[in-house]
Amino acid sequence: MDLDAVRTFVAAADAGQFQDAAAALSITQQAVSKRIAALEKDLEVRLFTRTARGAQLTIDGQAFLPHARELLRVEARADASVRPGRRALRVDVHSRRTAPGVLLQDFHRTHPRIELDVVTLDADVHAATAAVEAGTIDATFHAVTLPARQLPGAIRTARVIDEHHELLVGPRHALANARAVTPAQLAEHRIWMPGMAAGTEWAAYYDELAAAFGLTIDLVGPVFGNEALLAEIADSAELATLAGERTRYLWPDSYDLRRIPVRDPAPVYPMSLIWRDDNPHPALRKLRHHLSSRRVEAPGEKVWMPKWA
């Protein structure tokens, strides 16, 4: 199988547009079309359908995508096995919008000559740790719910982020004009967080937070993405959600959304960097030092953390 064609297929699936995939791969749009056509001929299936909005995966395309990603991961591991230290430092973040993504961007600005490959595995802490152990990635950011003695022998962790919460509400919400809110105040309001997967470390965190302060966290509803979530909250007098203080959101000015700090106590979501102790990548130590130097604890601040932190 032509791995360049597989790589082009994954880029097109991620971008949703052949033109954007071409830009990401530094090739022409015609080359993208030819590679995907050759792959479809080889597999004897259609992988994409063309629509007014771009290119959408067919059912066969959806089935092939995770295997295509695995082919590229295997290729990358094979390449790295004979060229140690030459590839980019590969770091996983669950979302580029959240605090780890912000800190990695800061690291890149501070060390522009270090080649950085930021990936999103969309995995919980167990799957991401397994990827670190296998060498698929060099490091990942997650809340670590297990004691160190229960982690794989080569795995090391260090807490590098204490992420405070903000309440996100629309202009008609009862708390819209508050300068800060307490967890006790939130107990009277519905916190909407649709699509949070059960069994993940973030679900465990919010379960414990809800139990500690009597919060109502509503997971009901289809997930249409952050843009749809923000639109619903902006138009509602009842809906609110929680976001990390460094999470980056963009919305139209007409939404007039408010980000209100949660304090007294301030719930904190603790995240750790996870890496292999025997990883020889020369940039990993610099990343660890950068993150430890950026971690700030406010003296005397009253905070709440889960019991496993």
C-alpha cells in the first residue's frame, strides 16, 4: 500500500477539504485527488463523497481511517527506530484549545528552533499512557488518577498544570453580571456538559466535584461541537458550562458571553506531563524544565482538588 496515498487520505479526512489537505502536505490539489483516486482503486471502494461543503468520508472511509492512522504510526515508529533524535518532539494534547495546547505554544515561542509535533490522540489517560510506553508519542498531558506504583515501570509523571475553572454563561443568565461565583452558588444552576464520556479521568473529576458541592452536571444532548455549544449558551437564560481559565474560545461579539471565575474554594483540575524515563529525545528535558518553571501556585488561595490529586 502506498503510504503517501494513505497519508494524503488522513490529511484530507482531517481537513475535510482536498484544498486544505494539499496545503498541509505542500502538494497540489490535483496531486491529492490523484493519490486518493489511486488508493480507492487499490482498495476497490469509495473513501470520500464530494459535497458543497467539501469532502466527506463514506462508511468505508470511516472504517478505513483508524487503520490508516495506525499504518502511519507504525511507519513513524519504524523511521524513529533507526533515526533517534532526528524527528520532532511528539506531544499529545486532548484538545489544542485547552491549557496544554496553550503551554506548548508558549514553549514553541520560547524555543523556536525545537521542532514540535502536536498531536491529538482523543484518548483517556490509560490509552495515552500506553502510547507513551509504546513510543508512539514522547509525552502527553492528563490527569493521573493512579498512584505511581501502579503505573508501568518506565513511566514518569509530574504535575505541571493546576487549571482553575471559569463559568461560561450568556447575558440573560442570572449570574451573568457576577464578578466571581462560588461552587455553592453553582449548586442552584444547571451546568451543561454534553458528550462527556463515562469512565474517563475528566468524568471522574466532575463526578467528584458534583458530589462535593451538590452540583447538577447535565450530560444530556447530542454533541455538535464547541461552536454549537456556545450558541446555545448565548441564547439561554438557564444554561451554563465550566471551562478552564486558559481554554481558548472564539465567538461573535453578538453572543456577549461572560467568563466568570469560580472561587472560594477554587476548583482545580490537576494535569500532569507523562513520559518515559528512558526516552532519549534531546528536547524532552527542555520541555519538562519549561513546564515546571511556568507552574504557579497562588499562596494562601483556597482551592478544591479531587482526592486522587
